[in-house]
Amino acid sequence: MSLRLFPVLAAILLFGTLSAADLTITFESSKKGMGSAAKPGTEIHYYTSSFLLTRAVDARQDVLVDFQQGINYSINHPKRTIGKISFDDALAAMDAMADRMPAAANPFLASMFGDPSQVNVSRLGEEQIAGRTCQAWRITVGKLTMEVAADPSLKPPMPEGAYTRMLRSRAAQSAQPGPMGATFKRLYEEMAKVKGIPLRTHMTGMMGMDVSTLATRIETGPVPGATFVLPAGYKEEDLGKKLREQMAKGR
């Protein structure tokens, strides 16, 4: 799995239910892909009623969500590029891809991803993280395992419907035709049942992937609007258009 997917995957791990105050959460992270060494880093997540920004400080890459427009932006500061995709395009791609190539149709893919219909959810107990009481869960889909410890009292400030739709679109962006797409689609469905914002996550078991986050600081209070302004002078790419073209070609 390409490391460029990790900001998307990381974003899939943030979910909640009700409106609340603006939030800023700092995480320690570690990300490892197939054949690569683990890369420690720092992530800062900013929440308001209109925006969500996930900032990978060390990699200098951001993922910005505009809830009013229904758009995800992937911002690469070293390359000075912005990838843009709407929720609608991402969800249409996931629906088209997920069932295109069942795992059983390709033994090699089945050996890598497992059967996405094989799902298990178990409760692990309580954990104390950044001074908050979290409920820990383990979700297994095929060969993918996700552990998450979420504080059900910590609510993101954006509307529930918009937030849920964003999460589905983020899952779609990490998907590919066949087992991988079906696996992440099912993982989202199970994660959406967990209440609160996760303060610890650990994802393993797929193509050498090992991704973890741990909250170290949680702040409430207004986030300046300038935090969510797209940088000027960057090259923009319409990822939604690219996905539509791929679907039209049957990829």
C-alpha cells in the first residue's frame, strides 16, 4: 500500500455523532507500509462546524474537508499541489468499485486481503488517554485489524449527517476495485457504530501496513478561520474527474 494513502486512512479513523465546541487534538503517529520502515510523526487535527483539517506536521501534508461544499482537499506542501474530490464523486467510485472483483475471483488478491464478509467486533475494555476515559474496540475485516479507543463524550462540532458523509467519502478514496474496496467499505460500516472521537488507533494486517495514532493533547476553543484557507499558487488536480474517467474505462 502506498504511503500517500495514509493521510486518507488516518482521516477515516475520526468519527463522532453530535455537535460540540471547536477542537484541536494533537497526536503522536507511526506509519509503516509494505517494505518501508516505520515513520514517527506528529499530527494536529482541527475541528469546526464547517471544516476539518488533518495536518501531518513532519510530512508537511494536509487533508482539508469543507463540509459546506462537500469537498475533500489533499494538500502536499513540498510538491505545492492540491488534489480535490467531492463527496459525491468519491462515494460513486466506492459503490462502483466495491463489488467489481470479488475476492474469490482472484486467489492472489484473496490471499492478501482475505474475505471482506468475514467481520468480527470485540470490546476490549476502558483506557485512559490524555486524561479521558475511552472505550476500546477491535474490528477485524478479512485480514485487516483495527483497534480503536474512543471517548464517547468527545463530540466533533460539525453536523452529524455531513460528518458521516465525509467519512464514507474518505473511505472511498482509500479503496480500490475488488477486495480492498470492499474491505474498507465494511470497516467504515463497523467503525460508524462506535461513539465518540478515537484518541488511540492501530491498523494492521494488510500488505505490511502498520499505522497508529495516540492523542497527547486536547484543546477546546475557537480555531482561527485562516487555518482552513487553501494555499495560493499550488497546482490543483481534479481527482474526482480522474476517478470518473477510470470508472468509464472499467478500471
